[in-house]
Amino acid sequence: MRIPFLQPRRRDYALEPLRITDSQAVSLLHREDFVRPWTDGEFASLLEQDTVFGYAARETGQGAKPPVGFVLARLAAGEGEILTVAVARSHRRQGLGWQLMDAVLRELHAQRAEALFLEVDETNVAAIALYRRLGFREVGKRPDYYRSPDRGPTGALVMRRDLR
């Protein structure tokens, strides 16, 4: 029975730098939404690179449980790129995607990056809305970039946010 005047408890999350030891957990999380998910080896290989960084989100009060969201980014030649981002389905609509993206934006500002780029499936309405609220604008399109067995090919929107 739901009592109408009680609001559900809003979840709190702690963000911390993504580590190579998180590779297996984020690989499993990546499988929830990507037709061709990355392996833990691919995540580990990326995290070994000096130009790659990211953040893992864990629900506070849940001990050492695996991350419920993460973002992986790269900074090279003054430009940032979101490589991938994922939030567990059970933790969506809690502001976690915003928090993860904000952490990357703060890091890039601290590093004096000029711009941040990302690609997003043109059918991912929720992600596109989030990116637009964060100040990204569409700067290009890649037709038939993503392949899905149930939807067929879809395009990728290339989006950019200026940081200076």
C-alpha cells in the first residue's frame, strides 16, 4: 500500500574516479544498453591510457557494491570526448546521468579544455534531452552508425559543448 503523502526516498550517490579494478563491473553495466558492449579488457585497456579518465557512481550506504553508473572520457589536445556513459536501469531518473556528466565537465574545466564532444544514438531521446540541458548542440550526424538487430541501423548525432 502506498501512502500518498510520503515521498519515496531520493537515492544519494558518491562519485569517485573510475579505476581499472572497476572494469568488469562497468562492462556488465554496459551490457544493459549497448548492442556491442565493451569487454572488461577493453575498459581496462582504455583506463591504462594517460588521456582517459572517468567516474563511477555508487549508491551511498551500499558498501562496496559495484557501480550503478559510470562515465568514461578522454582529453587530448585541449578537447574532451565522452567515450561512453551508462546508468543502471533501476537507477535512472535520479539525476545520476547529470552528476556523471557534471563531474567530467568540472575535470575538463580544471584542465582548461576548450570543448567536449560526444556521439549519441539519434533515437535515444532521454540522453539527447540531457545533453541539450547541459549545453550541448548538434554539430554533425553519422547515418547508419549504430546497428541493432531489433531496430536496424540508426544514426549518431555528434554533439559539442564549448567550455571557454
